Amino acid sequence: MNKRLIRGVLILAFAAGLAGGSLAAADIRFGFSLSGGIGNIDGGDFNRNIRDYNTWVADYEDYWDEHSYSIDWKEMKWLPKFGGEFNVRFGRYFGVGLGAEYIRKTNPGTIGNAYEDSMTVYHTGYYEVFSESYQSTDTISQTMTVVPVTLSLYGFLPLGRQAEAYLKAGVGYYFGKITSSMDSEGGYTYNDNFYWNNGVPYPPHLHQVVTGTSQSTWEATSSAVGFHFGVGFDINLTPSIAVFGEAFYRLVNFKEWKGSSAGEMEMVQTWGWTDSTQPTNLPNTSTLSLNDDFEGQLWFYEDIWEDFDTEAYGYIDLFEDEPEENDWTKNIRPAEINLNGFAFKVGIRIFFGSTGR
């Protein structure tokens, strides 16, 4: 953690303690809280990557007037959260909290592509039927994990002996991690079948079948300073136990993500001439296997499709070196992923010591 941030947090906590102690030196209470909730995020480049994939599929289908693609991949908008906080109360009106949260969610998605086409060419006495088909499925899984360590200042407004409202504001240091994986499988088939003009097969026929699988994964980590402010409401069950509900807004943007990537691919090709009109028992086979591991940084870039309505689509990916702009790629920069948005939580507080009321 940044030494200046640590120093600032300690000074802020010490100053708050002195201020609270000077206001209510006779009533200092210690306690803790446990809570759970959910937070809405903007996501920055993370969600734009998903959003623009969906837009590209729609634009592609519209441009070619076909329906070969399917996509089921939604933005990551709501993240569950759990946390605890160590609290110090100075009298009835002021408090300090040092807390930590655990935020984690996995976001799945699938992208499919399938097409087939055929063409017949007539010759003297016979004809050929050319056909090809392709299908692929990409299965995506992304997990975002964030651990904030926060310092908050509280101002309380008593509402009788059983309840109080409060305002809070503070700073936090956020540790973020994202893992992403894509498992792909697909196949391509090509047939060149010959027939006499009466429809009887006229072998031999030419076939080609290509099948392949691949897996690519990357993970990256980052850290950032963030801020939060919000409002809440306590209901006292006993002099030492209260339940609470809280809403707050969070501002934090991770600007540098560094990590590692691993990928592997295997492709099998069979082909040749046979007496069958189906691509079975083909005489020739070849295989290709590739592996690629590296360390790098998460980058944002825009793909250019001038014929489409959107023209440019923003994506993120981990690269070993900074990508270069060219005729089909622009606006390259480090990826920025934020957690800006409202969050809500409920929980229980337990205090020790005199209430001073």
C-alpha cells in the first residue's frame, strides 16, 4: 500500500479520535459490525467490452441480413458484498469505522456461430455439388473480486432512544482481481460431390473436415484509492446491539491491470477422395497444437468496422506488449475498470461500554 496513503489514513483516524475525545471524553465506546448487501457498478471498459460484443453481433446480422450468430452475455451490474467494520463511538454524535469488504461475482456468457451453404455446378453429362458448413461455440466465464479496506467518519442524529440516522464519508484502498476464460470448440466441413445427370453418385468425391478446440485464460490485478459517502439508519434492539440499513455511493477506478495469460489450441484436419458422398473414413489426417503463455497488461482498444452503423467497438484483452494502432484498430490505452455506483447493505452492530445517554 502507498506509504503516503497509510500515513494519511493514520493521521485522519488519530485526528478524528482526538476530536471525538475532546467532545465526549467520558463516553468512548468500542464495537464492531457485520453486514451484507449488493452494489451496482458502472464497470467502465469491463462492461463496455461485453456491451460492444452484443452490439457487433447485432450490427453484423443486420449488415449481412442473416442470423448466423447467437449471443447470451450480459453486463456485470450488481455485485454481492459482505464485510465487517471496527467502530469507535465518541459520544452520541460522532464515530470512526475501519472496515473491510469482500466483493465477488462470476459473469458467464456464450457466443455461437453457425452457417451452411451449397452450390451446384453443371457440366456435360454430370454435375458437382459444393457444400460447406461451420459451427462454433465460445463459453466465457469472468470473475471479479474486490477487497476494499475503508476508513469512514460518522455523524449521528439521535431519533429518540431507540433509533438514529447517520451520515458517513470516507476513503478506501481497493485490491482488485479479474480472471477470464474462454473455452472454444468448432468444426468446418467441405464437400465436393459428383453426380451423373440422373442423380446417381459419380465417385470419387472430395471431402475436408476440420475440428478444433481452444482454451484461453488470463488474470490481472490492480489497486486503487476510492471514496464513499452515504446515509444510514440504526434501530437499537438493546443498549449494546443495533440493526442498521445503509445506502452509499462509491467512487473508485482501477487504471492499471497487470497479470498473465495462458492459451492452448488443438486442431485436427482430415481430407481426401472417397467413394462416399459423406465425409467419413477420410484417408489423410494432420494435427496442430499450439501453446502460448506470457505476462502482460490489460489494454483497451477499438476495432474499426466502417461499413457497420457503430463503426468502432471497444474491447479489452491482456497483451504482452502494447498493441499498435493501424487501419483497423485505434484508441489504444490501458484498460480502466471502475466500481462507481450505489451500494446497499444491512447488518448488525455490537458495542461495548456505557451508552452515556
